[in-house]
Amino acid sequence: MRFPLVIVCCSLPLNAWAESLSVERCIVRPPMALLPEEPQGEQSPIDPSQLPIEVQADRSQAVAGDAAQFSGNVKLRQGMRQITAEKARVSQQEGSFSAEGGLVYQDVNVAITADSLSADMDDYNAELNQANYWLRGQQVHGQAEQLKIQGDNNLILNGATFSTCPQDDPDWLLEAKEIKIDADEEWGEIWHAKVKLFDVPVFYVPYMTVPVSNKRKSGFLFPEITTSTKNGVDVAIPYYWNIAPNFDATLTTQYMTSRGLFLKGEGRYLQPYGAGQINLEYISDDRLLSDRPDRYLLHFEHAGKLENNWRLYGNYTSISDDNYFNDFDSSVRASTDNQISREGEAAYFTDNWDFAVRVQDIEVLGDASKPFQVMPSLSFDYRNPGLAGPVDFTFSTELTHFAHKEDNHLTATRWHMEPTLTLPYQVPAGSLTTELKLMQTFYEQRDPDEQLEDFVSRTLPQFRVHGQINFERDTQVFGNRYTQTLEPQIQYLYVPKTDQSDIGLYDTALLQEDYYGLFRDRRFSGLDRIADANQMTLGVSTRFFDDGHAERAQISLGQILYFDDSEVGLGDDDSQIRRSNSALAAEVELQASQRWFLSGSLQFDTQSGDTNKSELLVDYRVDADKLIQLSHRYVPDLGTDVDGNPIDISQAGIRTAWPLTDELSFVGNYYYDMNLNRSVESYAGFQYESCCWAIRLAYHRHLNTNYEDNDFTTISPRDDFDSGVMLKFVLKGLGSTGPLGLQDMLDEGLFNYRRPYYLRN
């Protein structure tokens, strides 16, 4: 069966098609004439070779049922294929087509200019000579001595080049004997390729695959080269494994001259019931340690659901020794993390109640003492708003068993119940909430040392009243109009004193007293200590809103007034109250302009005149890649050193990301310990990024965190500081399709970048 031929002769010449390449920065575009035309209506699902051929030309000669010759602005269309040329010949008997002179070919996948074309209309194949090609919707373009278009729209290029650079003279390209581009898979197979960088051959690859879209495919990613005092020269070569649409993995072979071969694997999955990842890391015979031990990491994490009401979460991490995160860069944890958590939870939620069962095991790195394990904890929460008119009722209960890894150690089972009646009253001008709780806790304790009672019952009522009033007014600040609010609030809290010295400490610690913590009803986390209280908290906040109702500033100030001493503590003086008031807590968040931000917090002891804690951040932020941040933090009496001297933190720092040119950017940070008069961390990185390649060079020096190596008998001494250089290079579209990005450079090191507080709109 032959295709029908429709001939339309035009007396006026068609517009001349442009020969030059129109390029916006970092976008590959074919000649304007090669841009796709809008399809007319829905596309027919029939075989494209059976579609009619429409031809427009200035002149034509045809023999009915045999062949036709066309010349002068020839334009041929069959389905979504379109060809323009100066001369063309269609043979209806042979089912062939040929064209030459100013030839342009285009379909839904590719746009091509060439010297000549010959095509078989029956099987929808075409062959073009001396071609220039552009893949539609992608950054891929190049040249070919011979280009074949197959019926399934796959491309085979002989004597070809391949690049994703937009320039006529690209910074990098591949020269290959043969390239096959799969239209369905959207990947290219390349044989006998030379990679040229600035027209200089840099390496030869007998076979490789490259992406021509954002589809995932297995293959090697670009290596990363670093140097450091703790690892020596470090070369990492990652391999990406596209296992399935919802499974993938990254396998990294890493060689460190000071330590040896380090293997890392990270697998990820996405299922209807949840998502998770698995990490495996291993190094055999670590040469830097005297005993040359094997060191490893195992990590698993899952979060998901079963049906609509069940939620599941699991997190497990195991490492060979406490200093693992200090010695190796891991995607699981950072060197500043001082603990690892293993936990699992299954929870069921409804509108009025929820239930959860949880297990947890926390390991504190560098600490010989082991925390208690939660094995398991069962909790139930019930909510009944409007139980008796305006009164709300809630009921919470928890049954927890605390186990321990060490034999012959204190263990316990705790059952806690907490019914609560709440009377809320809320209007735009303010609110008043009255709350009454009854806290009943039972303990069954097994103490080998017989220091604690076997059975303890504790009953504590709690009464709390919290009120707030909202005022607002129009005001002007530096000539700008704002709406200012004034929000004073007051809270009274009463909890009677009960002797709790016969209860062990299983999950309880002192909470931080910032401004928002002043209005909590607890001073301790957990349930093993419920502090007695007879106190009033006074606080006030003021906010400024601009004409667009965007919040530009917030200032808060508050303090607790103690009517009685609080004697329930953790066995130390710091956890007891022996004064008339708490520290004065202040918080400030300010967006001074579109680019200037300030945030800070302060806890000031008004009786002694000492600062308990302070933090200040000043940001100048133009955008995500153009910013400067100044910071200072002060925390006294964190503990004592080996000589018994108190440990204070007083650190100042600067962090910046700044473009030096359109392609070159700088990221740096520097943190200084004002007590010890030495730097804590310094980092400087330069990144050059053009449309088709990027390179990053960075230097770092930071204080090492070192724990006692209880797991190994002997160890080579570690330096106080670690320093090194990192080099990363990317050819976009060749093992990578995206930029390196500056955000990960901002997060390098011990202190991650903290974005300024964006006030609520």
C-alpha cells in the first residue's frame, strides 16, 4: 500500500530560514526555523508511514502514480515530520524521498540541518549527510558525518560530536566513532570517544553512556579529590545504580592514602507504604590506628504508613567505635553529633485518640556511662473538646519499661496517667486559659544496690492559669508606617512539693530556659522529676507589621517570679531554685530592610549580674548565593575540663557566599574562640560554574573532636586540628546534569549556615 501524495504549488516564495544559532545563556536552541510548530488537533495513532505527504513548492514536475520533482522553497510534511530544502524528489513507486540544498529536517525529537537527505517512506527511516543536530527539549547538540533516523525515532550518528554547551565553539565535547541515542530511554551510547576540554583531548573512553534528559541511569559519577591531615590524599569514585523506578543506590569506592580502601553504599527506596534508606560503610585495616582494626557503619531509616491511620518509623545506626564520625565523612551523621539513636515506633491516629508503641536505645559517644533503653513504651492520648460546655478534657497515659545494657544494673517500669481539664477563653483582644491536671505515676524498680524503693507511687495535682491581652496601634519608625502590637502575658503555676528522691532518673534532664520556655509547666524533660512550683511568669512581646501586613520585627522579654523555693532537683544545685526570680530572658527578630536581618537571644541573671547565655546573628542577604552572616555565642559553665576548670564558650564567626563574577563565586567562614584565643574553624572555597562545566576548589581547617578510644587498645595520636583541600569537577550532561551548588558549601564544617528568621506574613 502506497501513501497518497498531495501537492500544493505556491507562487510566492516562503520566508528564508535563519542559519545562525539563537542562544540564551545556558540554553541550547536550534535555528528559529527549526522550532516546533503547534500540532493541529489530536495526533493520529495510526502508523506514521501511512500518513499522507503534503508538499509545498514554487515549482513541481510530476508523473501521476510514479514520481515528482520539486524546486524552490520546498516544504514537505508527513505527520509530525517536516522537511524543507531547495530541491526534492518523491518516488511514490519506490516509497522514497530525497532532498538537498539548504536542508532542514525536524520532528518531535530532533531538529537537523544537513547537505542532503534520503528517506524510505515505507519504514519511516532517513539518512542525512554532513548534519548538525539539536535534540528538542534537551541541552544536547552536535555534528555528524552521517546521521540515521530509524523508524522508532532512534538516532545513529557516525563520525559525530556530542555536547551540552550552548556555544558554537563549546568548552567541552565528545568526538566519537559512533553515537546511538535512544528516543525512549533518552540516553546515548557512545563508542570510541575522545573527551575534549577547550579543544584539548583529555581522555579516551572505548564505551560510555550519557544522559540526554533528566532520566536516571546507572553509571559512574564524577570523582571527588580531597586532601586532609587525617586521611591524606582522598579520592572518591561514586557509581550510581538505577535499580528500578522506586529503587536506587550510590556505591562509592574511596581510597585514602593514610588509611586505606573505604567502601560506602547508600540505597534508597520509595514504596506506597513509605520511604527509607540503607547505608553501609566499611574500611579494613585502618592504617592510621596502631591495631589496624576494621571499622564500619550500618544505618537504616524508614518512615511510612499502613492504610490511613497507622504511621511507622524506624531508625537504626551502629558504628565500630566512638570516633567513627570524627575520622570519616559520613552522609549519616556529622562529626559534631555526640550521640546515635536507635528507635522504632508504630502509631495509630484518629480524630479523638491515638496510640503508639515505641522502643529506643541512645548511645552517647565518648561517654563510658550508658543511658537507659526504652523497651518498650506504650502511650495513649484521648481528646474530648467540649466535654462539659466550654470545658475540654484530655487524658494521657504511658507505660514504659526502662532496661539497661549492663548486667546487674538498675531497671524500672513506669506507668503514668495524666487527666486534664481545660477552660479556654479566646477573643481577638486576648485569651485566658485555666488548666487543672492530676498526675499519677507508679514505679516498679529493681535496684541491685538497694538504694531505691521497689515500689513508688507519686500523686501530684497541677494548677495553671495563663492569660494574654493584645493591643495594637499605628506608629511610624524612621518615617515608615507600621502597625505595632503589644502582647503582655501572665502565667501562674502551682505544683505542690513531693519527695521524689526514691525515684531513679531514667529519661529526665533540665530544660533550657529561653523566653518561650518560661511559660512551660515543666522544668525537666521526662517524668522522673516533676518540680514543685509556686511561681508567676511575666512576659511581653511587641511586633511590627508593615502596610502589606508582613511582620518585620518581634521583641520579647520575660521573667519568672518564685514565691517559694523549688527543692525538687536532679541531685545538683543547678537544678534547684534558691532565688526569688529566674534569669531575664529576651528574644529579638528583626528584618531591618529587604536585605538586613538580626536575631538574638539573651538570658541575664538580674541578681548576680551575669549572662547565662547569649547569641547574636546579623545577616546581610541579597539572595541564596549572596550573603554575609556575623555571629557570636556565649555559654558559660558547660562543665569542667580535666584540671577542674570551668568550660565556657565564647565564639565569634563570619560566614559568607558572594559571587565575584557571573561564573566565579566565593564561600568562606571563620570561627574564633575568644576564651582560648585560637581559631575553631576556617573554610575558603571558590567555585567556577559556566553553562556546561563547573569546578570547585576549597580549603578547610577545623578543630578535631576526639573521644577516648575505649574500643581499641592503642591509637596513633590525633592532631588537634584537621586541614585539607578538596577539588570537584563536573562536565554538565556528562555524568552530571546540574550545578555543584553553593548551599552545600555553606553547610560545610562544624557550624552549618542558619538562614535568617523569616517573619510570618
